[in-house]
Amino acid sequence: SQTIHQWPATLVQPVGSPLSLECTVEGTSNPNLYWYRQAAGRGLQLLFYSVGIGQISSEVPQNLSASRPQDRQFILSSKKLLLSDSGFYLCAWSLRRGLAGWSSYNEQFFGPGTRLTVL
Amino acid sequence: GEDVEQSLFLSVREGDSSVINCTYTDSSSTYLYWYKQEPGAGLQLLTYIFSNMDMKQDQRLTVLLNKKDKHLSLRIADTQTGDSAIYFCAERGSGNTGKLIFGQGTTLQVKP
């Protein structure tokens, strides 16, 4: 069975410090990967998605970047955190279209999330 | 562009029905989804509906889709305290990336 891991679970960082959040998926290959942010009192905003190693698409201009150094590893980074980067960060994966087990409704599976507080 | 809107809060009594509403703008959406988020956790898919359907029922859950008005609703029958959570409506974005566009989420409070 497939599982998705995120760490750390919680993080408190000062303004101006760097950030690295990691997401890994087990039990599948060539997944589509996604980073979302859920700010307090707001909905879920798609930040980045990736359809393959080294392939990153950014959805919104921001202080963050993403990388996919391995097939099942997705990293969210920042060189200098801002107060507005605080939020709940969720990683998700879905099956690539056409692969075994893919179905047309293409469910996204979410990780447990990382709570980031920037002070 | 793509946009999904939901009311932010709903409070019901245990045993009543809950109806959570959602509107979307992308008429080319093929699938629409309802996800549930329990406190401090990730999201889990509750149910989905294909855009050529009007209704889908799954045990206590009923999804209604009005494609003309771009309106989606989720009805939870016999609401229980364990149903207290944030419910997100989402539509599938265009292309083959599987991108989802989420609404702001509706917080459902179930009072005993």
C-alpha cells in the first residue's frame, strides 16, 4: 500500500531563516506531487506541482521554491522566511495518468501536514 | 479563471441533516470532489462526482450537482459528532496534471 510522509510535523522559525520541508511517498512510482498551503482562516492554495524528477511548476509567485531530486521526494524550501509564510503545509500525490491503478477521478492522497510558525 | 467558493461555517444538531454548498466557475471541470479535514490532519477524499451526473449517493452522503448553475452540494444525513471537521469542495483543473482547485473550506460544527 502507498503511504506519504511529511516532516517535520511542526516547526517554529524566526523571520529571515531558511526553510526545508520534506515529503516522501512510498509504494508507488512516478507520482504527480503537490505542495499546498493552508493559511489560518483561509482555504487550500496550490503552491507547486511536479509531474517528474526536476519538473516543477509554480502556481503563485512567492518566497518559496520546490525541488524534486528523486522520483518520490518533494522538497519545499525558502532562503529567507517571511511572517506571511506561516501556515499548514500539505503535500499530496496522485497516480500518473495511464499507470496501473489510475482511475479517471484521479484521487489525491494527502500527507499529515507540517505546521509552520514564523516569528 | 478557476475559482471555488464555499460558506465558511455551518452548525447543526446531532441527528439533523447538514448541507454544505459550493460554487465553481470552470465549466470544463470533469470531476468535482468533497474532501474532509479533521483537526490538525491532512485531507481525505469523501466522495466525488463526474460532471455528467446530477446526483451521487454513498451511505449517509448525497452529492448534488447543478451544472447549469455551477453549484455543488454535500448533504450528510443523521449528522454525528464525529462528522465535525472542515469540508473542502474541489474541482479538477484543466490538463493532465491532476491539479485540484479548492474552496476555502466549510467548518461543520455538530452540537450534541
